[in-house]
Amino acid sequence: MTSCDQNAEYAFIAADKSVWFLDFIIGIAFKTPIDFYAELNGLEQSGRKYKWFDDILGLQFYLDEIVLGQEIVIETTVNPENGKENDDPKILWQPKLIPK
């Protein structure tokens, strides 16, 4: 089974120790509050499949392969009190139509 055949998967970014959720049906990837190494509710101990990337660029290159050259949009929100960008990026793309 290839990654394109799956509905969703997790990705671990080693550089900032973040866990991302990738949903291939709706075309979104976002950081989760899941801690990779936590003994309780950690991704590593959960038994769920995930991909390991050294940095966010690795994840972006991986997504580029999946969306086959379609535009990927990275969105974040801005804190209205101080005007700074929040650390809540989302990566969006147009999902491929899945034949029934």
C-alpha cells in the first residue's frame, strides 16, 4: 500500500519534535498537540504508523510528491493582540478525486 492509497497518516518532524497529521481525503496537514516521546499518549508508543522527517522541508518535499505538482498553500493565524504569527501552520492542497 502506498501513501496515496491511505486516507491519512502521521509525520514526525525531528527538528522541532512536532507531530503532524496528514489527511489525504480533505487535503490538509497540521501540527497536533501529540508529544512523540511521551510515555502516556505518545505517538512512538501508540503503534500507529508515521513517517520521520528531519525538518519541515522533508515534509514539504514528501507532500509535493503526493500532490503531483499542485499548489500547496501554507496558512497560519495571527495573534490580534500583538500582531505576531502563531505557531499553528496548516498546509492545504486540492485532494485528488477518489474513484468509487
